[in-house]
Amino acid sequence: MSEKEVVLTQTGLKKLEEELDLLRTVKRKEVAERIKTAIGFGDISENSEYEDAKNEQAFIEGRIITLEKMLRNARVILEDDVDTNVVSVGSTVQLKDLEFGDVVEYTIVGSAEADPLENKISNESPVGQALLGQKKGQVIDVQVPAGVIQYKILEIKKS
């Protein structure tokens, strides 16, 4: 079975590499020290500190494996490759909600980088999918659980 391609911007790639480095160099050592200290408390069969540390160790190792896999399957979108005439991964898009008149701005990123609180939406999300390949001035319909939202694309720029 082939592994899923992970679409990343240059910023997203750097962020994942930094997280992986932190987990490998700092967090692994910290949790190993916690386990060593907990073992020093004696009977590990009833030692909650030991149990917590082992659970954290399992989480860290799992996250390392996930990050390594993501980086191995990464396709990096270079800022120079982003076309400001058409919405693509790496585009920042200014939209006007045609029902309420609100103007919002989203950056289209791969699912690994999506962060709605920072207005970074996945290319796989309903809005992201509807925007891909569209041009400035176009009106798009986005199917959401509450119905259909209409947006007009006001501007496309590099993120």
C-alpha cells in the first residue's frame, strides 16, 4: 500500500522538522530521565509516575514515527511556484461572504499544516477544495453542514 503524499509549504516543512528535532533531542531525554527517577521510587507495578512517564514515552515515539513518515512523503510547495492568477496550495485568498458581506482571508495549506485559528485551511477542507483552481472575481459555492455559502474571490496572493 502506498503512503499518502503530504503537501507542505516551506514554512510547514520547517515547523515539522523543528518539532521532530525537539522530540528526538530534548523530549526523549526528558522522558527517559523521568522513567529513571520513577524506577528509583521502587515497585513500578504501583507507581503512577512510572506509568505516566511510560505513556508519555509511547506518545513521543509515536509522534516521531508519524513525523518521519510525513517528511518522507512530503511534497513541498515553493513560494516561487505559487501562481497569483489561480488559487493553489500556498495561496492566500481574500474572500467576500456574499450573504453577510464579511471579508475573510485564508491561506491554503496541506492538511498537516491546517490551523483554523491562524486562518490556514486545508486544501482538503470544503472551502479549500472549492477554492482550488479558481480565479480572482469568481463566485464559488461551498457546501457546508449548514447549507451553501457563497464567496467572491477578491484577491489571490502568495502566502
